[in-house]
Amino acid sequence: MIRMKKIAIIGSGAGGLITSSKLAKELSKEIKNEEVSITLYDKKTEQEFQPGYLEVAFRGTDPSKIKKRVNKLVNPGVNMVYENVEKVDLANRYIRTEGSDKNRDFDYLVISTGASPDYEQIPGLKEANRDFHTNADKSSLIYNEISNIKSGKIVVGIGGLPYKCPPSPNESAFMLDEYFTRKGIRDKVEIVYVTPFTRIYSAESISEVIEPIYKNRSIESITTFNTDTVDPEKKEITSLEGETLKYDHLFLTPPHKTAGFLKGSEYSDEDGWVKVDKKDLHITTYDNAFAIGDTTNIPISKAGVEAHLEGIVVGSNIIGDIRGTDKNYKFTGRTQCSMETGFHKATFVVGTYDRPVEKIEPSRMNYMEKKVMEEIYWSSLRGHYEWLFKYHFKEDYFLD
């Protein structure tokens, strides 16, 4: 009798759902014959379309419009366990969920626990700030606030590193500019963008594209500004460089952290990010365990497209191992983050491990492509548009 191969996936965000969908679809025969099982662990019963946080924050989209029940996103053949994992033992191949003394064994493991805001790093930031990275409901608080602004100084930008969705702080500046321009009070509202980088965007090619837009729209930018503390009473931000900045409204992107159970483990770095091979995503010396998406220590952007492509690579390699093929697929480092520049235009941050980020001018066509991707997002988590991704990314879909 063939022993069942058990696949455990931790995290039901974009990466975990895409990976589980890939595995469930291609291993459907093995699942039916009870040769393979797939179990997805996550306490959350609801997922959110995180790029939509900007629309909620700066255009007033109803938060409920970007939420979906997890059970509507999980493919048949995937067992859903609504519990958070608190321990992973790679050497002995088991995981344990919170409040349980039961060890759940696995043959293959995929960690896709993402990243979340870490307000503890910056004193005063939590009390003073509103952000569009925590969840949809908190993002809506920004729109409630800007709806009542008639004048004043708004500070946006990067509060700390690392953070997910690299273009989003720049998008917030552009969307605020559009909002107050359409409202007819742009001349009464000062918008200031702060960043710890030496230029407006970390990639030089994109910075060259958007710097003129900042100047043309009178958005002030302050570079090499590493936020140290925030004084909510005085409404002041102090940087590590010793600069003090006043504000009336603060919408900074906070630094992010990894899942708590990963910190201090043998397979993570000192900050808790999982150490993986940047090509096939296996964890350190464990060929049967992988990590994808925001939770890895790969020095690339923390964004959904990476989680998607990494999930396809990992899923393909697990399938190949189960079926005994000698294929070894590799992630190219491809990123493709959209950056809306306001007024129905957008650019894209596109690059790989081997190709520097391209210089792409904002256009309405790019904006339309961004909107198309938003429309198919939920279906893409179930693998329904994989043919389109494969066509679009071509040789960057994966290497074999």
C-alpha cells in the first residue's frame, strides 16, 4: 500500500492559495486515490484584496467590496484548518497549531505567512498615524479623515523598512494630489513625501520617471529621512538624521514584521524572515520545505506578483518530486508592481534577478492593465487564469 504524501501549507493569503490551487488541480488524481493530501492552515476566515486598500483609503471604496470568504477561494481537494501555526519542526517534519498539543506531520511544507505592520519599532507612530497596510477597515479611516480636510499639511511616505507593496507610498501621494485637485482645494493642502532612500523611489529608473511628476504637482519630497520617533501631541516627526518635520495629518507606511512563530527559529534570520534559496525557494538545507512571498529573506520587493510566481515554482517542484520527474523549476526574481500616478495613469516596476528595473512611462494603457488584473484577482487565486500569466510573463514565468 502506498503511503499518503502530506502537503502542509501555512497561510491562506495570495501565495498560500495560489500554491494550494496549483497542487490541487494537478494532483487531483492522486488526491482522489488518497495518495496525496493538501492541508492549508490559517485562522483567518476572510481574505482581503490588499492592493485595494489604496482605493478604500483615497477613493472611498466600501471595505466590504474587497473582502472574500476563504472557503470561497479554496479549491476542492484542499483541507482547510482554521487554526494558526505556532511551531514548525523541520527536522522532525511536524507542525503544531496554537493551543494544541498535537503534532501534525508533513512530507512537504510551504510557509506563506506574509508580513504585517510593526508599530513597535517607532515610538509614537501608532498613536499618530493612519495607514493603508493593516486592513480594509483601518484604510477607510483615512478616507473619513481626508473628507473633512479643508487645508493643512499631510505627510505621507515610508515610515520604516521593510514594508510590502513598494510603490504604494508613492501612490498615496499621487492619489491625495488627485483627490484634492478634483475637490478644488489643492492649493490649500500641502503634501510632503518622506523616504529613507536617497531618491524618491528606490529603483533609479522609476525615480527618474516620477520625480518630474512630483515637481509638476508641487508634491514636496524629503529623501534620506529615517523616521525615529513621532510626537502625537506636538504633531512632529523626528528622523535619525536629526531633522524634525511638522504635520497636520500623518499617513505613513509602517515597517513590517514576519509571523511571530518564525522569529528565533533555525531557518530564519535575526529579524524572523525565512532563509531560502532565491531560485527554488527551499528553506536552508531542507529540500522538502519551502517559503514564498513576503515571509522570505530574499532581497526583492514584498509584493503579490512575487508570491504568485514563487507559488507556481514551488508547486511545480513538489508535483515533480511526488511523480518522480527530474524537473527543477526556478524563480527568476520577476517583479511587476503597478504604480498609479493619478488621473487614470500608471507605470509598472518590472525587473528580474538578472535585469534591472525598466524605465516605463505612466500611461492610460498601464492603468487599464492594472484594472484588468484587479478584476481577475480572486479567480487567479484559484488558478483560473494561469494560462494568461504564463503568456504575459513568458520566460519569466519560471526557469526549468
